[in-house]
Amino acid sequence: MFSFIRAIKFVAACAIAGAILMSMPAQSQAQTGSVRLHIVKAGFILGVGGGNGSLWYHGHHYRLSIGGVGIGSLGVAAVDLVGTAYHLHNPTDIAGTYSAAGAGAAIIGGAAVARLQNEKGVVLEVHGVQAGLQISLGLGGMTISLR
């Protein structure tokens, strides 16, 4: 009799634990990837930029195209950036318009650091070296697409 009651309590405890585990939200399966971007920017008040890049995700290489328009830009500069893309569920998530707030200036060989996010929640954390003269308020968006 005693073991029967113990078995019922054990089954009840397992059922409760299972119900609790099933009611918890599943963790996101988002992954990270490595990015390398080359961007050339030019502007006087209104700036334009473009470039190319690469995404390495789950052992595969994806080519990227970069474009964008910025406000408050002055000068001409090129920047090579490397970093990490966070919150990727598949490679197409990297495509979109990225935005970041902040003002900055880099003059001939200045360091460039950025944290950008697109509408799908993908976050790019990139850093690199900027060559040339570029003063920008950083209000412009950058658009990345898969090539």
C-alpha cells in the first residue's frame, strides 16, 4: 500500500513538472554569424554610400550588397568593418535597413565602431578603420541585401 501511494505521488509530480516545462516559452534558436563590410561614403549635407560585404553563417559564405543615404554628412571616406551579426534565424535575416544613433567624426585613419539593428531584430556589432575625411551625424540608414 505504501509503495502504491508513493508511485501515485511520483506520477503526479512528473505530470506537474511536465506541464510546467511545456508552458514555458521555447528559447530562441537565433545564431550568430561573422560579417565583413567595405563601405564608401561621400556627401555634403546629404550623403550617399555603397559597398559590399560577406556573411559567414553555419559554414557558408553569403555575398552582401550595401547602400544607403545619410543626413548631416560632409566629406569622402572608405571604411572596412568586421564584426558579428546577432539574432540570425537564417541568412536572409541579415537583409534590411539598419539604423543607429550617434554622432562621430573620423579623420584619415580614424577608428569606426557601430552597433546597428534592422527591422528583423538582427544586430550588427562592427569595428574597423576609416580612411579619408568624413563628418557625420550618424542619422542615415544603411540597407543590406543578399546578392
